[in-house]
Amino acid sequence: MTLKFDKKTGKTKRIMDSGAVYVISNMLSDREARSATFGLENPLSTRFWTAVKTGTSKDMRDNWCIGYSDTYTVGVWLGILRRAYAQRYGITGAARSGSKS
């Protein structure tokens, strides 16, 4: 994985070992592994290769979903201090809000 600092010069810096990137991406893109919890058809399922991670704060005040493909990286965060998203998880809050459904 590289981080590009400047489009004009094209300078990049390696920030993660490519083997580690492969292992993490392989785990986060495993649709069948998620199916036991979320089912095969869910907001994280796409027609093309994507890796996705969701999260929910300890007290369920907010949730987030970050996904990436070979071209794009997208992140969605939902939260409010008054616990309006109580009992929402990343898959039912941020992931659903960021999907077309």
C-alpha cells in the first residue's frame, strides 16, 4: 500500500507491507464469512471486489463503515450526541445509509 503525496510529482511512500495488505484485504472482502451474521445479500455486498469494515462505538452513540476497491475508498460515519442512533450497528446504520437501498 502506498500513500500519494502530490499528484504533480507522483511521489509515493510505502505505508504498509504488501503481504499484510493482501491478508487484511482478503479477510475484509470475504462475503461468505460475513454471511453467517449478515446474510449473502446485505448493504456490504457489491457486484465487484470490495473490502469493507464496519464499527459501532461502545455506548452505541455512533457507527461507521469504510470500504475500498482497487479504485475508490469510501467512508460513512453516523452519530449524534443524544444517542439518536441507539441500537444501530455499522451494518444497519452507516453501511445502509451509504448504499443505494
